[in-house]
Amino acid sequence: MSTVIIILVVVALLAIGATVATVVVRRRRPALVAPPPVAPLPEVLVPEEAPRPELRDEPAMRARLGASRGVFDRLRGLGAGDVGEDDLATVEEVLLRSDVGLATTEAVLDSLRRDGAPEGVATAVRGVLRASLDRPRDVVEVADEGRVAVWLFVGVNGVGKTTTIGKLARREGERGHRVVIAAGDTFRAAAADQLALWADRTGADLVRAHEGADPGSVVHDAVGRAAARGADLVFADTAGRRANSSNLLDELAKVRRVADRGPGQVLETLLVLDATTGQNALSQAREFLAAAQVSGIVLTKLDGTARGGVVVAIERELGIPVKFVGVGEGVDDLLPFDPDEFVDALLRA
Amino acid sequence: MFDALTDRFERLSASLRSRGRLSEADLDEALRDVRSALIEADVELSVVRAFLDAVRDRLRGQALSQSLTPGQQVIKAVHAQLIDILGGSALKITYAPRPPTVVLLAGLQGAGKTTTAAKLARWFAQQGRHPMLVAADLQRPAAVEQLRVLGASIGVDVFSEPTTPVEVARRGLETAQRIGRDVVIVDTAGRLAVDEALMDEVAQVSAAIAPHYTFLVIDAVTGQDAVHTARAFHDRLELTGLIVTKLDYDARGGAVLSARGVVGRPVVFAATGEKIEDFDLFHPDRMASRILGMGDALTLIEQAERAMDPEVVAESAGRLMSGTFTLDDFLAQLNQVRKMGSLGGLMRLMPGMTKEMRTAASSIDERQLGQVEAIIRSMTPRERREPALIDGSRRARIARGSGTTVPAVNQLLKQFTEMRKMMRSMGSGGLPPQMGRMAQLAARARPQDLPPGFEALADATRPAPSAPAPRGARGKKKKGGRVTPPKGR
Ligand SMILES: Nc1nc2c(ncn2[C@@H]2O[C@H](COP(=O)(O)OP(=O)(O)OP(=O)(O)O)[C@@H](O)[C@H]2O)c(=O)[nH]1
Ligand SMILES: Nc1nc2c(ncn2[C@@H]2O[C@H](COP(=O)(O)OP(=O)(O)O)[C@@H](O)[C@H]2O)c(=O)[nH]1
Ligand SMILES: [Mg+2]
Ligand SMILES: [Mg+2]
């Protein structure tokens, strides 16, 4: 299939190129005869005195947004008993605004329609959401006898994988583990330097290679170093990758296989998700689960206004538990995930 | 990215049936679907409402068109409204009368600011400008180093010093003035809109350098929160516009509509990948067409024009049409295509692609192209000219030489032969069907939207003797040269 596509694209682009080339050639010829007096400016270079764009506000939208905030308060005010259409609309709006997504929201509404809300709408909604978060979420730190535990960190670009490793290195260090960090992001500029600072801050060991090195071999070396030095936990960073590229995911699967060989034993594969992400997080989870057997989620950037409700949908659909949440950029800004608090925060104004 | 929306609207068109006039019931049903599509695409709820109201106003009581199905009519209204929200027309970048033109980038953590700073620098260099980068993110570990590496890869100087962001920005600007740089791009640390201290800091940076352009860099996968972020940054910094990143994800990109809707400033640039060249001006009309599944021929042609060498292309195109296209030609073309950016990205832009093709294309990356190249390079010159020579034992040798497998070699040869046959059978007449579709689009587009070169496509299908008027725009755009990133991906 892929060869077909490659050939198709090449041919199609070739045809474009050919037409473009014809124009260039055609254009050049008359230009030799009579060159235009002044070459017009490219589209983006308008005369320099051009005024700066004017700021235009959209008051109507502002008013709407201001009003929208109140819906969370309204939800808490809703009474007990049968749930009317208006109440359902309020619930729907609250859930959608928290990025819970249409499918999960519909499911909650159905259950409200079916069961009513004997103890108040907010309580009923909380109950339904809480029920979808009912699963074990402990992390495994100890490998089999004679092996080294490996935690692999995966996710799309910029979600907080590296920072989370820093925070977890601190946490696990405090819990008495000796941590080696593998700088497996050999793609992004200065990714290893970023991790070096975290290793410094947390006293963890760092294994790194040059930019462009094979990430699998970095992880392999880190496991080797851990075994040699009596460290018991390896954190493997990986380059951020989009979840719709089977090749990048294959590469990840390979890193995972390498990490799980020899003394290495992959105990956790943590998918890092950014709380500001919308419904795309669901497809991220799906793809990374398939490629790298994700065992848990770290939900970062919960210190902002984003609520990260999409993890409810992820737990419902894929059963991957959220294990930690990130609440800042500092080394201690990491908490174990607490479903009760999370649901409260989802519904809070 | 907007694929999902597109699919919804396609289905909508199939399900709507009515006669004479769109009834309120038709409208309700259609708009309910549009609403779901927008919500699934992460468009913020207030923006969804405003959008639906506007579409309803456009459609209410409208007579049914003779030539459009009701579904198409709704799509047309949605399309028009999308263009309105996405910004009407692209913002033109103008330059400060007294250089340097100062550009400030701000946004949430991990949105893509640093990468975008480098991409912008390269873009300005291509416009014939002399940009300088200023690394004012002193917060994230190794952020300065990251920008230095990126700057080095495109040959642009990076200024920074371990003081404060405000100081770095100010001194960076001074330095640029002193050494005669005409564009200064300031990268800042990622910050959350609720972080008062950091929002104050970026406001101070802005006050210190009085930027001509302040861009909010926003990730295409952002959810409902996009509006809070956009509004907060707009309140503090008076944004000139938005730059949307990660359009290469399969995200539906509703955040673009949300942020645009709430700040009323245009989306100016769009990033479609990790590579420095995966970046261009944002074109609202094209984006709206893309949302509706019409592909984006204009962007594609512009990219082709920028990255391809006309001589090389013309030569092998001639051989392609006459059926004497060789694997060497193919390799040359492949390398031209690679210069244009990621294959998946290109494929998405191509009109007439089915959903399956788009999905398949987006999963291809550099590595596979490398494989194809390795296979061809493992052939002897003679084999490349006459692929028919390649028998079983040669195939095994080639597979070994290229580190691939015999089936991979077989597949490549089979596809290549078929392609050649197809092109030959089309003979000298006309363009492949894909291109025909593009030419149609070209003919339909408003003339002022046509980039140079596009008219030629239209010409190619209806042979008109008049050569297009020289527009001269091209030469300059090519200035500054192309820069290859440190390594492919
Ligand atoms: N796929 C893809 N990745 C991108 C794009 N733009 C940036 N990235 C990646 O996203 C990640 C974050 O980008 P940065 O440029 O470091 O983002 P930033 O906003 O400067 O991040 P902080 O400085 O940490 O706040 C990196 O891994 C980039 O390579 C894009 O358009 N597509
Ligand atoms: N506010 C906040 N920022 C975070 C959090 N986790 C990571 N970040 C920031 O997000 C950005 C990207 O993080 P990074 O670890 O480089 O992401 P990676 O590309 O996935 O490795 C950095 O600027 C981090 O400081 C968090 O929990 N809260
Ligand atoms: Mg990282
Ligand atoms: Mg940065």
C-alpha cells in the first residue's frame, strides 16, 4: 500500500511540477524580450508604509463567554428527582466544556434520564462519572529477581514526558529507588540537555547519546548501566510523536521490545497526556495503547483552567487508568491521581 | 485534521432530502449534525452556538437552489461561515518602516513556540529578510540550547544571556539593530493563562520591545480551553494573530475556530510537522475547502513551486509522458518531493483523495521513502534504465543490498511498471485525473487567489495560446535558499 501511495504522490506532484516548469519556461522567454519595468512585490511584501492591522474586538462573543461560565454554578443548584430537559442541557454543557466528549456525555445523560437524580443532579452526575473511574491504578516498581524495572514514557509532542520523568525521578528516589534515566529522545533539539538538568536536580543517573542516535540502543545502554551499578529503576524518555504515523509508532514498539530484553523488564508504559488536549487525546490513547501496550496515563498541566475530562472517555472506552497528574513545572508538582477530587474538579465552577 | 468534519458533512449531504425550500425541520436536523460535528472537532461551545446561529441566518427561508442538493446547500452555507470565522483572507505581513520588525511569540507550555520561532526565521529568510532569534525562555531546562541548535541548522543567529526575559528581549533587540538584522523573533517560555506572575512577565517583555506582531502559538489538538487561553493572552498582549501548530496530527482542529472566534484576530501561519519546512502562511479559504473535503490544491502547488527544480522536473516530465521514464527519473522526483515536506502532509492537500488514501498517506514517513531510495540505489544503472531486466536473482541481490526484502522490491517494481504503463497510455494528451480535478478547482477559484503557476494548470486542460502574464513574484520568494534540517524524520 505505501509504495502505491509514494508512487502516486510522486507522479501527481511530478505533473504539478511539470506544469509549473512549463510556466516558468514560458514566462522566462517573453521576459528576455521585454523585461517588466519593475518587478511587482511578492504577495507578502506589501509597501512598507502599509498601516498595521487594526484591532477589532468581538463584544458579542465576549458576552457569551462570560455567561457560559455560570453553567457550572447552575449545575450545583439543580434539585433532586426527575431530570427535565433544561437540567439535561445544563449537564450536557458542563460535561462538554470539560472536554468529556459527546459519547460519554450522552451516556451520562441517558443514565440520568433512566435513573433520575434522587439525591440531586450534581450528585447523580458525579456518581456516573466516578463509576467509570473505578479501577486499580497502582504502579509497579519492583522487577523480577535479577532484573531491572523499566518505565517507558510515551506521548505526542510537547505534552510533558521529559518533565514528568524529572518529577518521578524525584518521587521514586525519595521512595528509596535508584533511578537511571535514558535520554531516548534523540530527535528533538537539545532534548538530552533538558533531561540532563532534571537528572542534576534529582540526583538520577543519565545515559545519553548524540542527536540522531538510535533510541533503542540508548535505552539498552541505560538498562545495562543500571544493572552494572545496582540501580533498580530505569526511566526511558522517548521523542514526541504524532499518533497517526504507523512508522513512528513502530519505532516506539521497537524501543519497548529492546527495553524488555535482557535484564530489562518493562513494568510501566506511561502515556503522557496534556490536559488542554481535546478529543484527539482519545485517538492518541488508542494508537499508543496498540503500539506500546500503555499501562497508565499521566495527565499533565492540570494546574491551568483545562479540566482534562477526556480521560473519563479514555478510561471508559479503553480502560487505561490515569496514575499521576502534573500540576506545575516544578520537580514536586506531581500527584497520584485521585478520582474523587478529579470528578469534583470537573464539575466545579 | 478536519477530516472528521468533512466526513460528517458528506454524510449530511446524503441524508438530507427535501423539496422546494429548506424547511425548519430540515434545518434543525442538518444543524444538529453540524453541531455534533463541531463539538467532536473540539470547537468551543459558545463558538459553536454563534456559528450555528450565523449558518441558520444564512439559510433561513432560502429558496432551494436548482443546482444544489439541500445537503450541498447547507454545506455551502457552512463553508461560507467557516471562511468568515477563519479570517476571510490571509493577513499580509508588512514590515516596519524602521527595521527591525519585531515578532513576539507566546503561548502555553509545549504549544510549539520554539520550533515555530525557527520556522518563522526560515520563512522570513526566504522572503529575503535577515532575521535574528532571541531566546527569552529562561525557564524551561535547555530551552535556549534548543533554539540555538535550531538556529544553527538554518543559519540564523540566536541571542540570549542568563539574565531575565525582559532584559534578554531588550538587549536582543538592541543587538539586532546594531548588527543590522531586519526581523527579530522573540521566543518566550510557555505559560498558563492563570499564572498571573508569568502573564505579567510576558506583558513586560512585550512592553519592553513593542512588538509589531504578537502571535499566540496554539496547538491544533487543544480542547475547550482554547478560548480561555486565547482570551487571556489577547487581554494582556493584544495579539496580532494566531499561529496554529501540529496540523499534521489527525486532530480535527476545532481549537482554530474557537481561538479565532474569541479574539477576532486571524490565523496567520500554520505548522504541519516537526521539520523546519513544515510551515507556511495559513489560508482560511483553503482551509475551509479542506474542511469540506475539497483538498488544498493551491498550497500544494505553491509548495511544489518553491521546492522543485523546474529543469529537473521538466526533463523527467517529458520522459514520463513519452513513456521513457526511468527509475533514475523516479529517484530524482522522489528527492524533489522530499524537499517539499512530509508525504502525509502533501497527500492531505491533494484533492480527490479518498479517506483511505489520506489515512494511508499520513502513516508514511521519511523512513519508507528512504527504503524506496535504498532499493533503487542498489540497482545497477542499467537496471534502473531497464527494470524489465531485473529477474529473481537480481531481486534477491537488490533486497540484500538495500537491507529490504524481496517482496518490497517486487512491489516497487510492479507499481513502477504499472505507473509507467498508465502514463504512456495517456500519451501526450492531458494530465492525470488528479490534476484534472485540480485544474477544475483552479478554474473555479477567484482569480486574485491564484498563485502564479496555478493558471497554467487551468491552461493545461483547456489549451489556450495566451501565455500567462509574468507576475515576477516567484523570483524573490526563492531568495534566501532552502535549508535542510539537521536530519530527516
Ligand atoms: N508534529 C508536530 N510537532 C511539532 C509541531 N510544532 C512543534 N512540534 C513539536 O512539539 C514539541 C514542543 O515544541 P516546542 O517548540 O519545544 O514547544 P514550546 O511551546 O517552545 O514548548 P515550551 O518551551 O516547553 O513551552 C517538540 O517536540 C516539537 O518538535 C508541529 O507542527 N507538528
Ligand atoms: N504548567 C505545567 N507545565 C508543564 C507540566 N508538565 C510539563 N510542563 C511543561 O510543558 C512543556 C513541555 O514539556 P516537556 O517535558 O518538554 O514535554 P515532552 O516534549 O513531552 O518531553 C515544558 O515547558 C514543561 O515545563 C505541568 O504539569 N504543568
Ligand atoms: Mg521531551
Ligand atoms: Mg520553547
